Amino acid sequence: MAKQRPSLGVAASPVSTFVAPIDPRKTVEPIDEGAIRNAYEFADAFSNLSETAAKFATTIKTQQNEQDFLAGQDLVNQNRKTYANLVGSGQIKPSENPWLAVGAQQASGVLEAAKARNDFKTAYDNAVLNNPELLKDNQFFDALAASFAEQKNAEFGTSQYLSRSFYKEFNPFLIEQSANHADAVGKYNQKKIID
């Protein structure tokens, strides 16, 4: 025969344990509607404060970014070194301050464009001086311009700020030189006809 379990003398009575009877001596206080209104007004004011603080922080960050951008430009302009030279010498660490790097890249584009204008003009003048037949049409000029663009694209790589700044400065010069070359071609062809 199976052993009987010992009895603990406990009987379950969940209703009396979990449901407390209402005590008539305790009165429920009415809800303070003024306190609720004040809480909502505080929440709205705090919401407006957080929006204002976010706008203020954005403005401060934008001003700081602009200052860093100008500092990068000044660094290039004062040293007359390109962005690549400044990074190579350790004067700029792009990972530390990206806006400083962007400013330096933009100023480097202007510096590179000035150098490229001089190089292009020298290469063009020397080629035409050594071979006046290059003035018979636009093929020589177009090939020279394309080779300069390929060379600069290879130099700049993925640096979009440097590239954009360079072409903004260099393209008007190239358009002017193209017009001058077209005039020279016209004069060359007139001279050939007259001769």
C-alpha cells in the first residue's frame, strides 16, 4: 500500500486572500484636475524646450563646422601646400576633424587649378611653337585638355571636394583657352588660304 502524504493543514482560499473588501471608513479623494492640467502644461513646455535646445545645438555645431572649414582653408593658404602634402607631413589628420579636411581640400583645389593653368598654358604654347600644324583644327587642343583631365582625376582619386574646387577654378580658364585656340585655328586657316 502507498504511503500517505503528511497533511500541512492549509486550505486554499483565494478570494479572501486576493480581494480586499472596501473599507467604508476610507474615502476616495476626488481627482485634482488642476494638477493634471499643470502636468500637461509642463510636458508641453519641456517639449518646446527640447526642440529649442536641439535647434540651438545644431546652430552651434554648424558654426563650429564653418570655423573648422575656414581653418582648413587658412592652413593650405598660409603654407601654400596642398591637402595631400599637409596630410603627408602630419599637419592634418582627416579622421580627427573632417571639416578641417574639407576646407583644406577646397583650398587645395584652387591651388592645384592655378598650377594646372600654368602647366596647361606652357604645354600648349610649347607644342604650338614646335609644330604650328597643330593649329589646323581642334584635335590637338581637345586631346591636351582630355589628358589634363585624366591626369588630375587620377591625382585626386575619390576626393570630391578637391576635384569639385579644382574644376570650378580650372574650367573657365579651359573655356577661354578653347576660344583662343579656335581663333588661332581660324587665323591659321586664313593664312593657309592666302598663301
